[in-house]
Amino acid sequence: MKTILMVAEKPSLAQSIAKILSRGNMSSRKGLNGACSVHEYTGSFTGQSAHFKMTSVCGHVMTLDFIGKYNSWDKVDPAELFSKAPTEKKEANPKLAMVKFLQVEGRGCDCIVLWLDCDKEGENICFEVLDAVLPVMNKPRGSEKTIYRAKFSSITDTDICNAMNHLGEPNRNEALSVDARQELDLRIGCAFTRFQTKYFQGKYGNLDSSLISFGPCQTPTLGFCVERHDKIQSFKPETYWVLQAKVNPEKESSLTLDWDRVRVFDREVAQMFLNMTKTAKEAKVESVSKKEKVKQRPLALNTVEMLRVASAALGMGPQHAMQIAERLYTQGYISYPRTETTHYPENFDLKGCLRQQANNPYWADTVKALLSEGVNRPRKGHDAGDHPPITPMRAATEAELGGDGWRLYEYITRHFIATVSADCKYLQTTISFSIGPERFTCIGKVVTSPGFTEVMPWHSIPLEESLPHCEKGDLFPVGEIKLLEKQTSPPDYLTEAELITLMEKHGIGTDASIPVHINNICQRNYVTVESGRRLKPTNLGIVLVHGYYKIDAELVLPTIRSAVEKQLNLIALGKANYHQVLEHTLDIFKRKFHYFVDSIAGMDELMEVSFSPLAATGKPLSRCGKCHRFMKYIQAKPSRLHCSHCDDTYSLPQNGTIKLYKELRCPLDDFELVLWSSGSRGKSYPLCPYCYNHPPFRDMKKGMGCNECTHPTCQHSLGMLGIGQCVECEGGVLVLDPTSGPKWKMACNKCNVIVHFFENAHKVRVSPETCDSCEAALVAVDFNKARSPLPGDQTQHSGCVFCDPVFQDLVELKHAAMRHPMHRGGQGRRQGRGRGKGRRPGGRLNPKKPKDKMAALAAYFV
């Protein structure tokens, strides 16, 4: 019996597909990484009995990155990133151990069926899975086929079974186009980002952005927003005049007429027209025309249109809308949400999809009428050859989906019903009047057949005042004629919907990446989202774009990226060579980078006008160890300390508060220590600004505080305050927080585990002695006399936090409450207390965990 491994893109997708193919007769178990399940069943494959194992990945298995020293901003010239810096594929999420998991499940399998999402990214993940699994699979016999690709657009029984019966092969060219895009974005983005971030953050203190990033797609996206801002700023309003007339067809009704000249910009000319018409007492009907008009039903829904509507009508950001759409897809409610196609294939089961909606109270009547009277063939749209348009695949209720999920599903469903409905028809009546020598018009519309607007009422023809019955030559008394003075108004800031339209028009990004680029410019503090989801550029965003225009306009204009996207599409079609496209594009941007570096003074001149230099920013906090003058603490992201006398800047851990630590100094460099804290319920630790940026010992890395410092005698170091190995992470050490009293705690110096203890103690001190059972450092505690847990009048006790019976009940393990992921955190070897009694500075900390207490603490979070 053959064993078939099947891999989907997400765990929920794997479960749904396995349930359909096994008809529910399957067994499930958790995989070794805990994130992915394995669903097993027996069936037939290519006419033979087979054992199926269905599992999944969690998106991309691998990610592209530079190797070794090229990841360091300080050691490498950004110019080297264009060609010299080697890249490698690394696991996208090492904690998931996805490669190991796939190899364990793939070992001994005969064939593999790839159920990854059917787009270019999905094809790329196919080959990531194959790279992991093929070495451990059984070798094929002769020319036997072992690799299969399933193509599907929705999670329905019909689509999944059809995909299983018509298996193909993964597309290497599409995967290569993704590899090319990843490498281009990595090399170009990192080079420009590193250079301009270091250059400008080294000069200005109030940029308020931790990263001054550049992206081949992100920057043109920002450019559209700033271009609109510039039009608003340069706009000069002009005064114009409009002649407005009202006629009274009946005694108590009036009709407002539109002037055929629309408007004039000369006051005297406008006054002349007013004088010419003022004398007329009656308006004469010059013509009456009636014409039946049609408002066409919408084209079938693709990704870009869905994102536009989600932003403009539903108030959802593009990335949020895309996440909801993906969830609806994996749950089987809609078809694949990433598609450029607006045309249904001839064999698409429109009636089947429509029948699914026949019982929903919101549109049941419309659907039943369509099914009985006949479905209209959708308009012919664009067939991009990828996936069918976004379509509801099964019925749902508001209670099932809730909130934003229901609102997006409701729109998708109404849009689909509208595409198979009739067009909206209305009768338009146009009456032309003359008042003196001037012509005026009024238009009225009456709906004759609402068509698709019944299910999309926001597209319905607005109710207007009814026009009087009249014929050519009829006369109506003139009610009033007046001159209105108005002013031209500037355009408004771009909405997300308008920006998406511009990006699609100019070929910036793909249907999948457009939401990411818009989200990036928001997160980088280049634009802010105002009411109506309008994107208003910040000072930083404006200065950056103006700077790019000043140095090299092609860095911000959409033309060059659009050309690159076309080349990437040619790779996907097998019409362009991967290496040639990569080499040619990188050569262009390398030249642009060198010119940008040489011309950076042009952008710097703009920065000087908008931002303050480091020396003029921040407030005095701690003393420099070199000149002993106060350094200034700059709170704007990224927070840092700056010594204006030495002209040195020292980075600090982010996403927390910084304050002076008791005016204590580092014994190595005489810098005053500062205390970083993530809040009352989080972690805190002291650090030396100089050591944090320039590690004093070989086994330390940049970004380590005193709780990771291996200094053998400093009272703030890991050697003095380290207590025991962390109960959760590998290599972390629980370190006493000397500032936490009277609610004492120790915290892991690697992960976010916190242990609360000794709430009623005056003093807690880490002893040089260690526990015989677990080799954790002993702790000496001086309790409050009135609330001491010790017998009699005793207030002092020394013992192991984990093993001592007096201390055990006082220990409570928690996770730190953090607003954001912590700073990078220490990595590499953790050093502290060694084995045996006493202290052995620099020794490896690896205590044996006692079976009872440590296991209980670890189980707290399982």
C-alpha cells in the first residue's frame, strides 16, 4: 500500500480538505511542532489502495536573508548588499521547526500531493515543501511520478474532489518569479533603508520613526499620497459665478434649473447674463426628450475591487479586509480571495451558488425570483487566467460570522447576486428652457426596472422631484433668478480606495501585496489614516518623497517598479531568464544607490527645515562615562541617549520607559546606569548605555542589559543576581529584579516569564550558595515582622525558591504584560552560576530541574 503525503497552506485548510476527501472517516493527531495536525485515512490513488496523511504548513516555510555578518548594520557597507552579500534560505519561523516536522511526516512516503494556495506565492511554497520532504521520501521506481499539484479555487466538495481527480504539477517558473521578487526587495530595500536610517537618525532627534525604510513598492505608494498632498497645498481657489433659476409649474411647487453655461469666472460677465434674464417673467419650454437608459450590473468581483469597497463603504483597512477574506475562504464560505479575474468561466455553476442563498432572509426573495425567472449571464469581464471571481460558496448567518466577517461576506454575496441580476433601467426626461437669451435644463429620472439595485440598494437611482408634464412651447412663470458666488475647492486627501486604484493602474504591487504596502506606510509613520479612511502624509513622509524627487525621481515614481513587475511576470510565464532579470535590475538600483549616497545632502537640506538636530532634542538624563556631562534622553522612536559633547549616540531597548537608576555607575566604563521597564506588570532591568551598545565580554552580544552581563563581581550583573534556569525557554536565566520591592519578582533575561515572590519582604538578596537539589542560587529574605510567613517572631530565612517548603507557596509564575514584543533579547550562551556550591564566574548555568515544582511551573502555561 502506498503512503501519500498531502500538504496544505494552513492547518484549518488541511482539516477541511481531508474531511471532504475522507468523507469524514479520518483520524487526527497533533504534529511534533504543536501547530499543525496530521489527518490520516485510507482510500485509492491512481487506481491503487493508499494510506493518506494530510497536513499543512503555516504560510512560507522559508524566508530569504543575508548570511552572517551581512545582517549587521554596523559591520557592512550597505552598497555591498547589491551583489557581494550572499543570501540563504532560513526557516521563516524557527520555533515551528517546520522543516523537521515535514521530514518526520514525509519519511517513507511514496508520493506527495501539494494543496498550497493556487497563486504565485503558493507555487513558491510548493518548492519549499519539496526541498524539505524529497530527501526523506522513498525513491521513485524508474520514471514513476511522485510529485502532484492540486488546483482549486474554493473549499467545496465539488472543487476539492475535482482537483484530486485532475492533479497537475507545480509551476517552477511562477516559483522563480517569487524568488526574484524576494531577492530584489531584500537587497534594494535593505541597502536604502540601512543607509538613510543610520544617516538621518544620527542627525535628527524627532523623526519619530524607528526605521526610515525604503521599498521598491512602498515608496511609490507613499509617492501617490504626497503627490495629492502637494496638489492640495499648491491649490489656489478661484471665484466663479453661477446663474440659478427657479420656475413655478404650479402655484405651490418650484423647479430648480441648471444653467447650460454651468459657470463663468468673470463677475462683470456674470452680472451681464443676470441682467439679460432678470427682465423675463416666463420660461419657455424649448424641448422635451425622453430616453430609456440602463445602469449596468457590476462585473464579477476581484480582489482589488473587494479591497476598494471594504475601505470606502465598510470602513475596513485593506490588510484587515484581506485577513477576514482569507478566514472566510479557509472556512469554506467564499472562493479564493486573491484573483485578478472579473469573468466567470463558461462551466461555472452559477445556479448552484445562487441556490445556496435561497433561504437567507436578507435576499431570499431576489434569489428565488432569479431562480424561477432565469439567471442573467454575468457581463464579460477580464480573464487573468488565475482564479474565478470571488464568490460565496455556502450560506452563512450573521451569528456564524459576526462583526466584520459578516459585513464582508454580505457584500461579497450581494455583489455576486447582482452580477446575475438584470440591469437597472430608468426613464430619463430632459426639459430644456429658455429664459430670455439664456438656456437652462432640468433632468428627471424614473426607475422602470430596478434590476440589480434591489440587492445593492446603494446603487439605486436616487428619488428626485417629479418633473411637470409639458410640451414644447409651454410657458412657466419664473420664480426667481439669482447669481451665486462660489469658489473652486481643492481635491481631498487620497482615500485608501483611490490609492488602491492608482496602484493597480500603475502596476505597483500585486493583488496580494497591495494591502501590505499600504499598511507599511502607515506603520512607518509616513501617513496617518484620517476620517473617511483618507491618507494624510506626515512631515517625515513628505520630506522623504520630496527628497527622492530632488535626487532621483525614479526612486519614487511608479514607472521603474511597474517595468520590474512586467519582467517578473515574464519569468512566471517562462519568457524571461530569472538570473538575467535579477542581475539587470540590481545593476540599475546599485547605480541609483551610489548616486543617492553621493547626493544625500539634497535630502538633508529638506530634513533640516522640518526636524531638530539631536543636540537640541530630548531632556538631560544620565551622565556620559567619557566626558561626565549629562546625556540627553530622546523619547521619539527609536528612543536613545545622545551626548552632544562627545557627539555619540547610544541605542536603548524600545517599547518601555527609561529612567535613571539610583545614580549608580558601571564599574567598567563609569557610565551612569539607566533602568528600562515595560510597566508595573512587566519586566524591568538596569543597563549601562555603553555596554548595551559595545558588549564588554566576548560571550555577550549587542543589546544586552545588566541582567545578561557576565561581569564576575558587579553587583548588577547576571553573576550576582541570577537565580536559576528559566522554566520555559532554552538558555534563559531567572534574574532577581532589584527594583521590584516590596512586590519582589525575578524575570527571565530571555523570554517574558516573570516569577512573583516575597511580597511582604523588606529585603531580598541572592546568596553565593546553591541548592543541592537543583543548583539554583539560594535566596536570603528579610520579611516584614507583622506579615512574616515564618514561625514565631522569625523574619529572616534563606533557601531555594523552588525547593524550600517555606518559599514554595510564595512563588507565582506569570507572563510579563507587554505592549509590544520585547527588544531583541539576549542570545547565544547564557552564563551565571555554575554547578556545585559557591560561585564560578563565567560557568555554564544548567541546573537540574526538580521534578515537582519546576514541572508544575512549566505546566502552568501548557
